[in-house]
Amino acid sequence: MPSTMRMQINSDAGSVGLTSRPRLAPHVRLRFDPARNRHVLLTPEAVTVLNDTGAAILELCDGERTMAEILTELRARYDLVADDEVRLFLVGLQAKRRVEISRG
């Protein structure tokens, strides 16, 4: 991601606090697409192809888990988890109305 893009959304990254509870928006579905051999986000108007990391994050976004719990689970699965990168990913999807984030 270019550094200019990061600077544009970095100020919003703090809006996803550790007590926030992210979830997929009601009109969005996370599915595995066998034709692409990838997870995708399905919306009425678009298909978003995800990498494995993005899919792992979104599988944990059920509206019940807090951001702290999601980060803990990701750390249990992976050697290196950059908290800010996870937050930026979710903020970007929130801006596209693919994710909803309830505050603590």
C-alpha cells in the first residue's frame, strides 16, 4: 500500500479500538469461491477477492468478539500480527460499507 494512502486513513485507524466489535455488514457474505480458490466477499453489487490473511481476519469478525480478542486469536495463528494493519484493513472495509464496527 502506498505511503500516501496509509496517511490518508491512518487517522481513522484509532476508531477501531480494542473494545470495538467488528462484523460483516448485513448485505455482505464471506464465501469460499472454488473457481478462484479464494475467499470472497459477496455484496449485491460487487465481489471482493480476499487473500488468506484478509479472510482469516474477517472469519473472526462476528460482532461478538472484540478487536482485542480478534488480535489475540490472530497472534495464536500467525508469528507476526501488525495491529495497525489489521485495523487499517477493517477501516478500509468499513469505508466501503462491507464491515460495521460497534464501539465498545
